[in-house]
Amino acid sequence: MVELGCFGPGAEGTEDFARYFAGDVDVAAVDVDVADASVRTWATPYALSIMGRRYTNNCPYGTGDGYGDGRAISVGEIPVGGEGGRRRLELQLKGAGRTPFCRGADGRAVLRSSIREFLGSEAMHHLGVSTTRALCLVTSDGPDGDTSRRPWYSGGGGRNDNNSIPNVDDPRLARFDMAKRREIISQLRASTRSDPDVIVEERKKRKIARTTQYRELEDMMWHACYREYHDEAYAPHAGGGDAMSAALALMEGAMVRIANMVGGWIRVGFVQGNFNADNCLVGGRTMDYGPFGFLDVYHPLAAKWTGSGDHFGFMNQPSAGYANFAVLVESLLPIIDVNGGDVNEVRDDVLKRGQVVFSDAVNEAFRSKMGLVGGLPDAMTRDADELWEEIEPLLRIARGDWTLFWRQLTYVAARYSPAASARKEHDCSDDSPDYDGMMTMLLGEGDTNPFYDALDDNNRDTLRKWIVKWHVAMTACYQYAAGQSKDVTPPEEIMRLANPKYTLREWMLVEAYTKADPGKLPGNPFSVSGDYSGIHELFRLCKDPYGEGTADDHQKYYRRAPDESLRAGGTAFMS
């Protein structure tokens, strides 16, 4: 907030802060000429497309041209830091009311979903996965405040909920707005060849380049390059108007960032739930924390939203991310074509390399979770693949807890570290690894046991064999790395920073937002204010997901999900 230059430290409790970030025009106009019309229209709605497909039935105009976000409103764009103002933060209201693209709903966001989005985005940031961030929540309070009626999972039908506005603070968000388009178009190369077919094609390209649609596409491309990939795509090519090189650089940058994001989701056990192209930003972030959830019970197709389908399930998210990236590539191909590139060759090359990049991002997530870093590349990759293929069926059949399993394995790595063994000198004791001790530590005690179903003898035998193979592979990686350099990070430290102890599980969120907004039934008076202590507690917990936390944190939050939360509507699933 201080970096934004809007308010100083401690201002978040003031009335001016609440009014400003609620989109109050009068506050924005305090120190400027209020007669300036631009001040009075400082919040501008905009829309995002879905997968490049025309959804006529969802379009408010009935044409398919206006399908977009019905409740996202841009507040402003603020340059921060150095770099000549190139780093920009865009402030956006979400849930502030209808936009021109609203599809019949009220455009509002109720408190419970806003709390989820606020804490979810902050948790993702501190987990080290690229994300948009919620700066604050501004709520309307009953009984005189603005409220909306929503259905809920109870026999009492719908309930009234306080409206709230998550203010999304997205660094350099490429939103493709048309109001500030750059009027730059590259000069097409003149063809000197005499082949009639070539001349016809060149004339067609020149005709396309003169269309409004093409100019808009290229303007948006330059805008995205400037905002998201300035050094890689904009600075080297904008001066000469080399649109094709800029588009290729944009594809390359988006490929890596989107792949790293979805790889991060697998690492921390996050399911976005509705990963369409409109929720995937070219900068490698997601801007939608609606039907999201962090895993309790592992399943490859796990998702909180009943409408997610298999294609948005947990382990299918890299494929969904790749599909979104492919949409971006297809969208930029007209620029390649007009500027003399081979569209088919570019498409095939970029998408083929994209498959490798997305696969590598997921593989890297698993290698870090197992501590297999620094070894011979081929052996390390082979071991990680085999270990995952062997443990995945057990996690699925015995209903393993994603967070607990990997964190408990981290404790095993720390207790039986190959780095610690290597430091021992003149030790005449038996050096054989204590695999039974590793097994006992991995299985934890009470609610820290990472399996929701008891392991039978066959499953216990499978798990013990897996532990042996994993520890041998981890030790081999460390020994190889230590032979190459004296400055080697112990595998347990790599695992600690890959396997969070605390993730934002749904049962935690339900407890927090229920205290904040009990949701009185119609006819009963609203409380003036709720109990926000649970929100603040989870916010504190989110800031250090890889730390051990307090004794109370460990007791309360480092555990399997309560059994009832795995069945309850609104916790185990949402529609």
C-alpha cells in the first residue's frame, strides 16, 4: 500500500482509505480539477474472452461479441519503483456492481467468497506462486447497508449476505484495455518477387494489416509486451517496429511463466477449479479465486467445484494451462502471418516446445518435493518419475493428505539427512539407514497421520519399499552434488521450501468467514460488525506457510481435515 503511494502506514483503518478503495469518485477528485470529465469517469469496465470461442447464449448482447467479466472494474494504474515507471500496479474492483458485460446477475461479491479470494491470493503469494493479490476488502454492513440474497447449503434456503469488494492489486496486469492503445503499426516488407501467387498473398496481407481488427490486435500485443515482458519483448523490438519478433518473445515469456505457475499449483496442492483462458493472464498469473481449493484428500481429478469436470481436475491443470497458452499462440499468429512469417512452422515449433516446458515445470515440482536436486540429470529425472508413479496409487487408494504426506516426508529427510551423515567423521557405529524409523516418522501421530484410511499390511509394505527407494535416490543426488561443489543445499532444506506445512484448507476458511458473517436468516437484524479474528489469524498463518508456526498453530492447523468437512456442502464441494 505504501509502495502505491496512495496512503501512508496505518491508513488502512481510516474512512478515507475505505472510501478510496471502494471506488468513491469524490475522494479521487479531492486534489484535482473536478470539472475535468476524466476524473469523474475514473473507473472503466473491461472484459476478458473465454478460449477465443463465441458464447452467444452468455453474451448480454446476444451476438457473442460481449462475453466478459460482469463485475470487474479497473480503478487505476500506478507506476511504482524505478525502471522508468515500467513497473505498474493496476487496481481493480471486483464485485462492485454490474458492468456493461454483466449477464443478468447483480455484479456483487458476498463476504464469504470475498474472504476466500482475499486469503487465497495472499496464501498463494507467500507460497511463492505467481498470482494477483487482493489489497483489501470493503464491505457494506446491514441492516442499512447494501446486501444481496444468495442460496446456501442448508434446509433454510437462501440467506442474506453482506456485499464486499475485493480490491485486486495486480502487478503489471496485461488487461488489453482499448482506451490507451498505442497507435503503432509496423511497416510491412515490400515484396520484390514476381510469383503471382506470392504477390496475391502479399496483397491479402497488406489488406489485413489495414483493418481495424488487425491494428487492435497489434496494439494489444505491444501493450502486453510493454507491461509484462518489457526487457525481453518490448525494448529490443519496439523501436524498429518489429512486431513479429515481439510476438515471438511474448509467446516465449508466457510459455515459461504459465508453466511455472501450474507447476507451482501441483507443488502446493492447489486446484484453481475453472482455469479457462479468461482466468489465465499472459504474465503467468490467475485472477480468479472463485471455486478454488487446496487439497485435503489427494485425487488426480480433485476439484471443489462440481462444474470443474475432469479437464480442470488437480493433475490436469498443466494440460489446461497448456491449452490456454495455445489460445494465446493462435491469437498472435495473424501478426506472424502479416509480417512474413510461416504460420504453420511457428505454431508447430512453439507448441511443441511448450509441451516440453510445461512437462518440465511439473517434473521440477516433484523433484523438489522429494529432495531430488543436484544429481545426474537423467538419473534424477528417471528416479523422480518412478517414485511418483509408485506412490501415486497408494496416495489415491488410501486417501493420502497431500500437505501432510509431503511435509512428513520432509521431516524424515531432516532426521535421516544424507548431509548430516556426510558430516560425521570417525563414526564406528552401524551406518545402515533406519527405514523402520523413517516409516514411523512419516506416518506421524494421531491427526498428523497423512492417510485418511488405515493402511493394511500390503499398503504398509508398499510404503516401506517406497521409502527405501526414495532415500537411496535422495542420498545419491546429494552425494553427486557434494562431489561437484562444497556449497550444496541439504535436500531437507529444498524439501522444506517445496512442501508447505500450512495451506489454506476449506474447513479453515469456513470457520473464519462464518465468524465474520454469521448469515442471519431473512427477517432477523444484521449485526453491526462480525468477528474478524479468524480472518486475521489465517492471514498471519498464510504469511509463513513453510515455517513451523506456534504450538497452537501446529495443534489447530497441522492436521488432517475433520471428517465432517469432507462431506459437507460448501466445504467438501461447491456448486
